[in-house]
Amino acid sequence: MKTKRFGRYIIMTLCLVICLSVVLITASKYITDLTISDCFQRLRDSTNQYILDIRQEVEADGNLMEAIADYIGQGGSVDSEKNWKYFHG
């Protein structure tokens, strides 16, 4: 009789361990997937921000080049010290 009770406790304990293991593995996989997804989302956001920054820099450089071209087209020179400082910061 005691052996049957002891056997039942062992079986119940094993079932409980198996169930808890399945829950832990599932939760671990979910957390890992969530972390990877978050990482890729941050990467996409950073990439989009870099794209915007590069576009702004290219646009600013283009505007500066247009200003230099207009100035030279009107007969000005960028070789003088005053103009060199203006166009190069």
C-alpha cells in the first residue's frame, strides 16, 4: 500500500517536472523571439534615422554647391580669404 502511494507521488512529481519544463522552455522561446524582434526593430529604426541624416547632409552640401556655383557664375571668386572662410566654415 505504501509502495503504491510512493509510486503515485513519483509519477505526479515527474508529471509536474515535465509540465514546468515545457512551460519554462515555451516562455524562454517566447522571450528570445521577442528580444530578437525588438533588436531588428531597433536596427530598422536606426537605419531609417541614418538615411534621414544622410539625406539632410547631401541636401545641405548640394545647397552649398549651388551657392558657390551661383557666386562663381556672377563673377565672384572663392579663392579670396574672406570667401574661403564663408564657403568653408
